[in-house]
Amino acid sequence: MTVRIGVIGTGAIGRDHARRINQVLAGAKIAALSDVNLEGARAVQAAVAPDAEIFATGEALIASDKVDAVLVTSWGASHEQYVLAALAAGKPCFCEKPLATTADGAKRIVDAEIALGRRLVQVGFMRRYDAGYRMLKQVVDSEIGRPLMVHAAHRNPTVPEQYVTPMAIHDTLIHEIDVFRWLLDDDYVSAQVVFPRTSAHSHAKLRDPQIVLLETAKGIRIDVEVFVNCRYGYDIQCQVVGEEGLASLPEPMSIVMRKEAKLQNAILTDWKDRFIASYDVELQDFLDAAARGTATGPTSWDGYVAAISSDACVAAQEAPGTIVPISLPARPALYD
């Protein structure tokens, strides 16, 4: 069976997903495209999906009998409406993060999926599919004893002028918020944010860097440095300290050179290069599940918990040093 995919949102990530589905992955083809900028959809059609039909709206694409499953890669504020429409149509849906821009919106998606009685949504938390994180999880689960602490960093070389303080949570830390829950099999109970000296490369609406302190239900303490103007490259670090040892996320593969009296290796500068292989694995997982009429991987519940947790982190930003509690409802049986 070839799964016919409709892509809503043909910006950078939508275009790249359309390319990998038509040119790299197996079992699916791009059958439909939609974007508020129809010229953008036509450009993706011409470049990677010449057989795809263009729809004026995402809702029309979802309703089409030419579409078996949906990719939502539009701007974040539109995700909720399209995911809910896909659920109403009974079609598997892959949604890039965020699942919704508010916790209430994510909860509406969870409720709709529970009412349907089966999983149809996969959220685009791609780090769970990264080979390095999977190696780290295997060691954390079996080699270093009970985890006690996590030390981590998320560093970008630079960000646009419109990037402001809360985006360090909703756009940047959101990946750590999800992957740590998966890595530790745990949930958060509190968040705290502290701000060190501000970088001269920041601006009036962005406090950068910042340190986020998280506590889990099992008592694990996590500190994450978020530094989005570090200048030197895109750098993701994670070290888990256990009772019997510690384990660190592998560095991306690179050549080590000895040249001009220096020992050196290149550092990536683009997040797409750092996690490019994980996107392939993630999307193939979705396509395989969609062929069975279901979804796998990160769930709507994961998207909802991430929204609750990130809202608490933003509240902690607004009151530096204050410990903000994180309270989660019981996880529904559908997501066990």
C-alpha cells in the first residue's frame, strides 16, 4: 500500500518533509499540498511533488478522498485546527511541534483522540529518533544505576531579532522538555529559571543566556543552559549522572585535524544538519504506522504535557528564582 500524504504548510520544514517522503523514504507519496501562500505550495509542487494536487485550504485537503494521512507543518497557531480536523476525518496526522500553542488547545486534541478511541496523532519531537539519544537511553536504562542528575545545554550560534525571552522555552527548550521525559521515564514537578549575566549579543527583549532548573517526580534534578547567541555553533549537550556512573550524549561525527599547531574539529552551525538523520527515521515511523491506519511515536499526551511544562517554565522566567510547581492530570489509558 502506498500512503497518500497531504502536507499543510510548505515552508522550510514542510518542503523538506515532502522531499524526503517522495525521494528518500518508502511506502508513501505526496498527493496534496496546501499553504496560505499558494505560490509557496506551487514551488514545492514543482520542486519535489509534481503529481500533488494543490488545495486552497488545509481543511479541504484533509477532507479529500485523495489523502490518506496528513502532515501539519504550518505555523504553530494553526496546528490545533488542522489536527482536530484530521481526527474528525479519522486520518493519521503527523504534527510538527508545538501540538498547539496553549495547553488548553493540546488538551482539546487529547480529548478528541480519546473520544475516537484510537491513536492517530504523532508529534514531531524528533530527538527521540536521534541515534545518539537512543544510545544514551540504552545506557541510562541499564548501565549507570538510578539517574540522579542531568546537566544539559542547548546552544545556537545566533537567532533573529524577533526572537524574545519566552521563545527560549516554547521554541528551544521544548525539545529538552520532551526528550528528558522520554530519556528518564519521568515527569516534572517544578521549574525554576535563573538569569546569569546577559550576553552583549542579546537585545532588549531577550535575556540570554538563561538556566532552567527542573525537578522530576522521582527526585531527579536537571539543569539546562539555554544560550541562543553563543556564536560558536549549534551545540547540544546532555550528561546523565547515575548512582553507578555517568553517560554523555555522543558528539556528532566529525574529522579531528592536526593543523598549524592546533588540534581541532568542526562544530555544526545548523540544527537541520545536526538532526537530519532523525527526521528520516521519524517520518518513516509515521508512514509505517499510517499504512496500518494508526500512529506511533510521541503522542498527543506528550504534546499536552510539554505544553503544561513549558508554560510553567515561562512563568518561572517571569519570576526569576521562584520555584513554579508543575501539576499534571493522570495519564489516560490510551497513552499507556
